[in-house]
Amino acid sequence: MDTEKKVIFSGIQPSGDLTLGNYLGAIKNWVRLQEDYDCYFCVVDLHAITVKQVPKDLRRRTLEVLSIYIAAGINPEKATLFIQSHVPSHSEASWLLTCNSYIGELGRMTQYKDKSKKMGDSINAGLFVYPVLMAADILLYNADLVPVGKDQKQHLELARDIAERFNKAYSPTFTIPEGYIPPAGAKIMDLQDPTKKMSKSTDNPNGCILIMDSPEVIRKKVSRAVTDSIGIVNYTEDQPGVQNLINIICAIKNISPEEVVKSYEGKGYADLKKDAAEIIIAELSPLQEKVKGLLDNKEYLESIYKKGAEKANYISQKTLRKMQKKIGFIPR
Ligand code: ATP
Ligand code: LTN
């Protein structure tokens, strides 16, 4: 029975075209974990509007993210796939938790600091309370495990703190979630600046491989990836560009960095890049075909997200009602 399984919750923002980082840091691991857990995978559109979105692009990307989940191998018959804005308890719980969060702890979040630096004077308040909404997502389902890339570790720790605080202030309500950060692929770096995370909201499109990039574009981007002048394929911090390419290969092929390094003895960066590009293409091409097919079948997608929202509404409402009751609201 599903109810005996531990629960997983995770999500991706439809705030830009998804990258190889999103795929290797998050989605690919969800596919591995889905058999053993009761999974909720959400398209977090409420999070996406912390950055200005063009309405028609947001609509297109929301369905594209959902299609990518399915095309990558998430089974909609087993996992619950839904769109965050279809489940009002996320916004409601988020407010309740906002009143149990501190300005100090939110101000320490590096994602907030980085993004607000970029935005200058017009930082919206959503960006500040973003991690509280993320905590609500996770806690409403009493998730045991949250598979995310390394950049989300701090947000996850905050979600744990908020949960513990609420449990202590009232009475045990939430499961304290654990993070699952993959061994390889936890942080895929920008190909043009391997000290920076590969991100869908990057200024330099050449640094970023998109899940939907064509083989030609992938070959071009990988061949131009920044490396170094050492010239030997090694897995060290001193060669962050090469290390990144090795990490990508490891995450896709499920092998260790040592194995990759060994197979390039006596070879150079050109060979590594050529092979990395072909490995990425072989992984993404079948997925891209499936995404295109799914996007042509809006009725099917609708049936999935409607069914998902029904289940998510049912489960999350139960937790929300508990929270409201403990806080002292009159039951409706
Ligand atoms: P943005 O750049 O718009 O802030 P993002 O590309 O970081 O977004 P999110 O929607 O915030 O994407 O993240 C979705 C998931 O993908 C998270 O689990 C995140 O940790 C993971 N992820 C994002 N970028 C990378 C990366 N470069 N390497 C590994 N995992 C990543
Ligand atoms: N903040 C996450 C996206 C996200 C998420 C979540 C991830 C929103 N809610 C709940 C895991 C669980 C990010 O990757 N930027």
C-alpha cells in the first residue's frame, strides 16, 4: 500500500527553459527513487512569479516542465504530478508559516542575497519569503525526503527549522524532512564560468545546456566549454571546467570520476568534450521526442495534472486543517 511508503516531495520552477543541471541534479534522481516512495512532484509556478514572467511563456513552460517530468520517466500512475497554483493550501500554509519565520533567518538565505543583488532596487517581497513557501510545499505532505541539487540545501535546512519550531510551539504536526543530494550531478556548473552554477536564468546562454537543445547546439556549447591550460584529464578542484564535464558524464552513466579519468589516459580535452557531447545527446534525444509528443496531447496532460491536484488537495488540506486548528482558528 502507498500509505506505508515514505513520502518524497520535490519541485522545479517553470521560470525558464530547464537545463541539464535541473535534469541531473533533480529529475533523474526522482526517476530512480519513485519505485520506493510515495512521490509528489510539483511544477512550482507560485515560486516562478518571484521573478517577472510573461504570462504566455509561463503557461507554455508550466506544461513543458510537466511533460519533461513524464518524458524523463516519472510514472504518472504512481507519482502525483501537479501544478502548485492548483492546490490553494500551499499559499494558505505559507502565510501561517510566514508568521512563524524570522526576518533574520530569511535574510541569510544565499539565493535571496544573490538574486536581490541582481535586481537592485526593485526586489519584490516574494523573493524574500520564497523559502517559506518551499517549506509549506514540503511540510504539507509530511515529506520524509526531498531530492534536490546542492544549491537547495540551505532552504531545506530552513524548512526543517520551521517545522521543528511549529512542532514545539504547538504539538508534533510535521515530519522533519531530510534532503537527498545526489552523489554525482549535485551541482552542474556553467560551461562558460565553471565557478558558477548552471542556471536557467543565466545571462550567457552558451554556458547552459537546455534539456530541449538540439544535438548541434549541444555539440557547439560543449566544444566551447571553458577548460584550462593544464591539458591533462584529471578530476581536481584546480580544473573546474574539466571536473564539470567529468561530473556530467558520471551523473549520466552512473560511473565514478576515477573510471572516467582512467579512460582518458593519454587523451586530451578535445576527446573528452566530443564524448561528453555525444553522451548528453544520447541521454536527452529520446526524452525530447517524448516531450514533443506530450505537448501535442494537451488533453492527456490536463488529465494528469487534474488528477494530481485532486490527490494533492486532499492530502494537503488535511495538514492545513490541523495547522489551523492548532493555531486557534475556528473550524469551518
Ligand atoms: P533559477 O536559475 O531560475 O533560480 P534553477 O535553474 O536553479 O532556477 P530551480 O527550479 O530553482 O532551477 O531548481 C530545480 C531543481 O534543480 C532544484 O532541485 C535544484 O537544486 C536543481 N538544480 C538547479 N540547477 C542545478 C545545477 N546547476 N546542478 C544541479 N542541480 C541543479
Ligand atoms: N526552491 C526550489 C524549488 C522548490 C522545491 C520545493 C524543491 C519549490 N518548492 C519543494 C523541493 C521541494 C528550487 O529548486 N529553487
